[in-house]
Amino acid sequence: MAAVTVAAFGSCTDADGPGTGSRETAMPQIVWRTALAPSALPLGDPATDGERVFIQYRGITALRVSDGTQIWGTPPGTFALGALGIVERDGRVYVAEAAAHAFDAATGRELWRVQLVEDAALCIPAADDRALYFGTTGPQHIVYALNVENGHELWSTRLGPDWEFDGRITGVALSGDTLYVAANQDRSQNGFLVSAWLFALDRATGSILWSFVSGEGDERRALLSAPVVAGRLLIADDWLDNAIFAVDRFVHSEIWRVPGVPGFGGPLGVPVVRGDTVYRGSGDTFVYAADVQTGQLLWKSTHADGSIDHVTVCGSSVLAEEEAIEIFDRHTGTWKGTILNVDSDFITSGFATLGDTLVFASGPEAVYALRCPK
């Protein structure tokens, strides 16, 4: 894997003259591009610790944030499947799929590996200074807390022990002494009828504190990513209903729901909260910005050319991944342009951000670092 620095895109011309870079038109710049080995197809979210960015394609590769130089890569065959989420914490990098893995962030040395009874690749994990937290897909649908030092199980909790059919745990989030878990319950043998669940678990013991469910009768609801904690609210994105919604963490009821265009699926990625605004993409080709507390729709973008699976905030812009990256003004939703939209350069992963001005993403050809104007 070789690092190649490319020319930056620069700012668009605007009413103030060429290259002035006003907030309305300033575009992200590619600061480095590192080529990937052939046949790579990164799909999960990358992660960064400020010095390194970690991407997943046939294993984990660590690149230097400053220039994209490869630092280390896991040996071929380390992973059985690959996973949607990587998490970095306190000098360790974690991935959970057929097995849960911990690697040294600086060297790539595998610290421990724990084989699992069910696959965890569809779950976005979380970690603190004590444990790695994640959940599985299948008849058991178990949430695990594994000791970060050695992978030993601290606790495990089966959610929905009375569910008749399979369940999927799709993401976890931490706040204080509580672990919040997104999960789906199949209510029919073929998986057509689905309910979406949010659980609150005691972080130390795994005991279930409360749960919230959406989807009954002929309704179909499903969560594909982790929830986001925003004050007293827990915000999640319903893929089957193509809607973002908020649940009060203290009264355990839905406070607001912002629908997208009916008949489309939602995004794969986690909603992004910045300040008093939450941003989400959608399979309906739009980006939505809503008030965190009330759910009031602040803006809806013009449509992109394809389904939007991931969004992030980068300086004054919102970046939306639909293989190309669409750029929208963060405050108004005005479309600013498109980058990485050619056959040799396009995106298939989610985003990792560093300070809201540096963004990392990857596609089948390369890994990219983009810097966004403030």
C-alpha cells in the first residue's frame, strides 16, 4: 500500500471573486490519497485516534493521519467476515464479527481474540476503559461486555429471551453508567415483520433497566445502526420506516419522529448530532437536518444522485456518501458540489472525523483524507 499526495480541490468561485472561499461555496480539499490493494471493498466505518486512521478491508490497516503512510496491517485471514464498526479506545483497536478482536493501535499486534457463538459483524460496538460492548445476530441475540485487558467475559445478557424468531443487535452507545442498545426482533419466520427495540442496560452488570419498542401488527420497523445520546434523548434511525426518532431516556417514550419519503429505506450509518442539530441521510436521496430537542425539520437538501448511507459534519459542510460525496451547506442545506465521483475514485465506507475539519473515508481504490473549511 503506497501513499500518494494529490492536488487539493480548492474553493469554488463565488460572488466575492475567485478563490475567496466564502462559507456558502468553500469546498473540502483532498489532502492525501493512499491506494488500496486490488479487490478491496471497505464497507464499515473507519476510526481514528488522532495519530492514526484505521480502516477495514480484508482486515484492518492503520495509516498515519498526517500523510496517509501505512503503519501496519493485520495478516490475511485474521477476520472471517469483516464488520460494520471499528472502535478505538486508550491505545487499542477493537472489531467484533465471528470473533471479537483487540489490537495494539500503534503496532497492530493482536492482544486477544474471543470466538463467539453468534456473529457480531452487524453491530456497531463501543468501548470504555473497562470493557468492549457489542451484540450478536441470531437465535440468541446476546450483548457482551468483554474485559479490555484480556477479553474475558464480564457479563452477557440475552435480550428478548421470549422472542420466537431471530433477533439482531445493531449498535450500542454509552452514557454515564448506562449502555444503550439498538436491536430488531423478527415477528415472522421469514423476517418480513420486524419490531425495533431500544434497551437500556446497567453498564456494570448488564441488567436490563428499561426497553422501548416500535412496530406492532402489520407495522415494520428496523434499526441498522447505533443510537445516539443527546442530553435526555436517545436518537435512532428507523431504516424500514425511513424516519429518525427520539426517545426520552427518563420517561421511556417517543418524543418526536421525522419521516423521510415513504417507500424508501433509511441510511446504514449512525445519525450525527452537532450542537442542537441532528443530521441524517436516507435512501430517498435527501439529507435532513432537525432540531434535536423538538424534531422540527430545519432543512431538507436537494436530492443526490443515489441513496445516502452515511453523513458527517465537516467544518461548514455536511458530507453525504452515495458512493460519490455530496457537499451541502451545514446551516442551510444548499448543495455546494460533488467530489470523488469517478470510476477510479469513489467511496463505499462511512466517515471518521477529527475535530470536525478532517474527515477520512475509503473506497475500493483508495483511502482519502479531506480537510473542510470552517
